[in-house]
Amino acid sequence: MTSAVDPRYELPRDWPSTEAEAIAVQERTRGSVAVGGEVPAPGTGPGAVVGVDVAYDDERDLVAAAAVALDARGLEVVAEATAVGRVTFPYVPGLLAFREIPAVLDALGDLDRRLGRHPDLVVCDGYGLAHPRRFGLASHLGVLTGLPTIGVAKNPFGFRHADPGPRRGDWAPLLDGEEEVGRALRTRDGVKPLFVSVGHRTTIAAACAYTLHLARDFRQPETTRRADALCRRALKAATL
């Protein structure tokens, strides 16, 4: 196994530094998102499902990213990696990917080397097509890496939806006007829904099926829970 960086995890040389440049990148690149494709059915493949998340220390301008790979069947942790770096982009709603992706790519590249293979799916704590320009973190990360990605968020980013039924697995479309950009999905009986959207190279049905498979014990997918805890530990260690 080589220690060289896989090109899919390298940050583009023209990475933007201003809001206007970032919006232009989203507008220019969003046409590369692929909706469709096949990923192994949840719980059937021999591969790994990866969760990514980030944590910030605003006082020190630090961001810590974590990537955690779970066995696709039993959901045991099989590998994990972190990356800590400086925040290089301001906080702007709709442009959070530009704050997060540099560290996330570093963590994913390290995780890929540890796994020795690419993951079947990457689950982002955020949005894919459920984004004003249809190019949230999950979509951007998917296009850059070529990996199948989905976004699973805790709020609907201003899009409207009916209340899903009360049972686990019930869902309602997440709408921008008449366009379905994702789904409000109930992962636990009587608990607030999560907001699932396609990132890249998958379908909304597969995204929801994976979210339910990964959220078998808690509201949040196990990938997100594990990555959230790991990035917080990495940030704490970096600031001691």
C-alpha cells in the first residue's frame, strides 16, 4: 500500500477564498452531480459505510474532521481517521462545504489508506441536493471524490414538508416549491424526523434505506454518532 495521496482526496488548486468565488464554484460544478447508480442494499454488502463530521474551535480558528468506517452489515467500527487544520473560509450559510471539505478530504484520504479500499457510501452530517443551489456538502464531496454520498441533516434548511407519520420509516417529501429535494424521514417512533437527501451517485430511496439501517438504535445514524464523537475528541486533543 502506498503512502501517496490518492488524487480524489486532493483539494482543487483553485479552491475559493471568497463568498462570490464559492458561489461560482457551486453554480459551475453542480451539473456534475449524478442522481442514480447502484450501491449495495443496506446490510448485504461486505464493504464499509463511512460517516464524516467536523467540530470547530472558533477561538483558535481550528476545525477537526473525522471519518469513521463501519462494517456495512454489523455496523462495527473497522477504521477511523481524523484531521485538524485551520479554518480558511468564513461562516456563510449555504457555503459550509468550503469550511469543512479541506479537513474532511484529509481525514477521508487517511481512512482510505487504512481501509485499503474505497467505501460503499459516505454519509455526511449535512445536505446534498437539499440545498439552495442543489450542491450541499454531500454533493460537493461526492463530485470531488467520485464516491456515493448522502446527506442526513437535523433540520430542513428552510424547505417545507408535511409531518411524516409517527412510525419509524414514515416519510414526507422535502419540497422547494413543487420540487422534491429530499425527504423528512422518521428514524424512531414518535421522534423528530431527519432530513435525507441525495449527495452523489445514489437515489433518495437508497439514501433513506441506508439511513434507517444505520439508525437502528438511535435517531441519528451510527455513522454520524461515531464521527461526531471522534471529531470532538480530536479537537479537544489538539487544543490541550
